[in-house]
Amino acid sequence: MEYFFSGHVFKRMTERGLSPVVIRSIVETGTIIQEYPNDKPYPSRLILGFCENRPIHVVAAYDADEDKEYIITAYEPDTKLWSEGFTKRR
């Protein structure tokens, strides 16, 4: 599988001290907490993972025909907006 990072996500990763290796690991081993099957041009999902005990949400879209993963954004979820386990919005 090939991974593609948007310009937006590179900017956010730099601001948040996250590397492409960390983001790829979260996509591969994290927990899918929400799916968006009707997103265009490809279905996407919200994935929860951790980097040095920091919770990280990654939004990624998968093109099954080409076996390509598009990383859209990555961020540390706000405790005011997410439940204690960072899997449900308050």
C-alpha cells in the first residue's frame, strides 16, 4: 500500500511534532472510531492511536482500487470535545 500525505496534514504534523512514521503506525494499528463510507472521492475513517501516551486522531481515506491511503489530517483530540477514551464526542 502507498501512503499519500496532504499538504494540510504535513503542516499540522509539523505544528504538533508528529512524524510520517508515527501517523502511518496509527493508521496501521490504531482503532477505527468512526467511518465515513459516503465521503468522496474515497471512503474515510477516523482512527485513534497514541504517540508517547498522547492520543492522536488521524483522518484517512482509502482508495481500494489503487491500494492507496490518503492521510487527510492528524490532531490531538481536545478533552473538552471528546470523552475520556477519546472515542466518542461529548
